[in-house]
Amino acid sequence: MDYNIFLLSVQDKVDKEDLSTLKIKFNNLQNKEKVLSDLILLPLQDPIKPLIASIICGTFLLWWLAIDRFMIKDYALGALRAILSILSCALFLIWLDISIDYDDDIIVSLLVIAVAFLLFSIVWWVVDLFLVYKKIKKQNYIKIIKVI
């Protein structure tokens, strides 16, 4: 197999700039056949799958699941995003419960905090759509470079 065929097969899994760097590195290799046989077996992630999963979850108002972060094994940020999203929902439910019994200052401040957390988690979800896509491409590039 020619390395150009391999580069064609991974062009959607790495950035275009990284693809040109890979071409240069391939041209400078001494043992191209050995490296190419190792690269064919390399498990690379498809950056579209977490993107589609996150969009589908967001469509059903489940952006708080942070499924895209968990799919790329970024457990810390995924858990943090899920916790902040659940916290905003919990604060909103608490606001609904106490809005009958307490004065206006507490109710308004709790509502503002709940809405702020909710907006922050939604914005984080939208930003993660782009960040996760780029991170997967960078992870794939790093995997290929390690083999080379």
C-alpha cells in the first residue's frame, strides 16, 4: 500500500495542516513499509460520531449528558459539565419550590443563579461541539506521529 492511499483514508480524521506535515514526515522516512503496516492497524477515532451524538442529545434537551466528552475519554470535563448542568436544574427546581414561601429577594437571586448556570451549560455544550471535533483530530494526529 502506498502512503498516499493511507493519507487519503485519514484526511477526514486529521486537520489539513497536520496532513501536510504527515506528508513531509512520510517522505523523510527510511522504513516506510514497516511504518505503513503499523499505521494501517492504528485505531483512529471518527470526529463526526461524537459531534452527531452531541447534536442528537442536544435536540432532546439532554446536552447535560456530555456524551461527546465521554466518547473521547475526557471524563473530568464531561463530569464537570454534567454536574454544572444538573446543578442548574436542581437550583431551578428549588426556586420553584420556595417561590411560594419566601420573600422576593431570595427568589430572584436564586432564579438568577439558576438561569446563569443553565445558560453557561448550554453555551459550554455549543462550544464543545467545536472543541471536541478539533480535539479528536489532534488526538488522531498524535497517534500517527507516535507510530512514525
